[in-house]
Amino acid sequence: MKYAAAGLMLLALSACSTAKIELADFVPPQPTASAAAFTEMDARPSATVGSNPMQVAATGAASNAAVAGAADMTRPAKGHVDAKLMTAALPYGDSDPHHFTGIAPGDYPVHGIDISKYQGDIDWPKLRAHDISFVYIKATEGGDHMDERFQDYWRSASRHGIPRGAYHFYYFCRSAAEQARWFIRNVPKDATSLPPVLDIEWNPDSPSCRKRPSAAAIRRDIRTYVQIVERHFGKRPVIYTTPDFFRDNQLAGAFPRNEFWLRSVAGHPDKVYPDANNWRFWQYTGTGLVPGIRGKTDIDAFSGSVAEWQDWLKTNKVRID
């Protein structure tokens, strides 16, 4: 993902917040990876994953609810903003913040992150202490690449009681079936983890694949991939994507059985994706500043209340420590 240079900014926590973020928790943005180390991360204006996708469980989510100014807040309906929600402050920092109008990320009580090797060494105890309620970790890309930090992050998240899941970055020059098998080969079959994620988006800067399949071919490949992965893991994959890819490939209504994780860093998903009625996660920044991670990272919000988050975890048989 492309990094935008910007100054460090700390957003004020609401008065009812139980979490305290110190200036020392944030560090200046780190330089981007070199062109020689190009992957999908460099193709996006963000720091890690490409799906929505895609938090600690009860204690972490409860603190986030306090930050948001509501102990059990439901997702605002389309076109309606409850005035009391508009006082909510974003619980984490951002080196290049967008000033959202209407429904904002801070209006949701449950937040998590998605990460890859570019996040480097992570202070997991600090991450959990600051109410990160879930983490999605890049596992694989294409049919032969595995993120070298995946296994370490996977074990560490579990050891520190943070619900975690894995995502695959799709490559248009390999078949869907081959990529599904590669993901299955490298991701542990853990029945207590979050549902797997397919990250699929245009990657025009790829040095090795400039293929751009038709919308019909894209939808066919997505269907093939999610069916294979669901059969293996027993959980329906979440589909992460971006506004242009969602629009170009007519994804609205195409996968009613799968939830979406939507990237939208300058507007609420209901505005940016007016036809996406089954989104579950909102990736609202790629320049977030989270205690425990040096430099920038993606931050995501779950689409519902704390109670809905806990119900979603139970429905997907995710372990809550």
C-alpha cells in the first residue's frame, strides 16, 4: 500500500473512555518498502491488507464502547445519524486523518487491525491493552507466496487472547482453485479462528501480472475460491474489496451468502457502496497509529454493537479468551 506522508495526530478520546493513549505510544511513520520488495501492499494507498472483511473479546470491545460514548451501540441506519453518536472520538491515532462527515468510524464501538510483514515486530501485550478487538493477518498471495511473518503473528495473537483470522491476496495470473489450495496448505485449520478472508482488488502496479479479467470471470473465480475454502474451514469466507473493484465487477448482490469487508477511507461504506447491503467490516484508514505497532497500519471497524460483535463471534465459533 502507498503511504501518504503526514504529521502525527492524536485524536481526543471521549470523556467516558477508559483507555488512555500516551504520546509515547506513537512513533513517526516508517519508510515504505523498496520497489524491489514490491507486493500488493505497495499497490494500495494504505499500510497492509487489501477486504473489510475484516476484536478482543468482551473486555476490549467494552472499552471501545466507552470510547464511542455508548455501552451498546447499534449500527446507524442508512441516511440516519443519531446526534448522540456524533460526539464519539476515534479511539486511535492517524498520521493522515480524514474528517468524516455523517457517520464516522468512532461511532462504532468495535475496532481491529489487519497486518502483514510490514508491521514488523509487534508489542502484543500493548496491542491488547489498548482494546484491539481482532486482527486479520496476511497469510498468502497468489499460488506460491506466503507472508514470512504470518506464523509468528498467528501464534502471538492467539497467545495474547486476540481473535485472529487469515487473509489471502488474490493474483489474477493464477487460477482460483490453485490459490485456494495454497491458502489451505499454509493456514492452520483452527475452528476457533475468525472466518477466512479473500482480499481481491485491482493491482495495476503488479510487476508480474497485468491481467484484467472480465467481470463475469471475476465473479466466477470468487465463487470458485470461496466454495473451496469454505468446504475446508467450515466457515464462509469474508470478501474484502475496494470501491472501483466492487463497481467494475458488479459485486452488488452477487454473493448474498458472503459478508463483505469494504475499504472506504473518505466516506461511510453506505455512501461509497450504496448497493452493498451485506458488509460486516469497514477499513477506514491505512495510516492508523496503534499502540504496539511502529509506523502505520490499517484499522477496521465492525459494523454493529458490542452485543452484535459477541453474537457474531459465537455464530462463527470464535474463541473468546
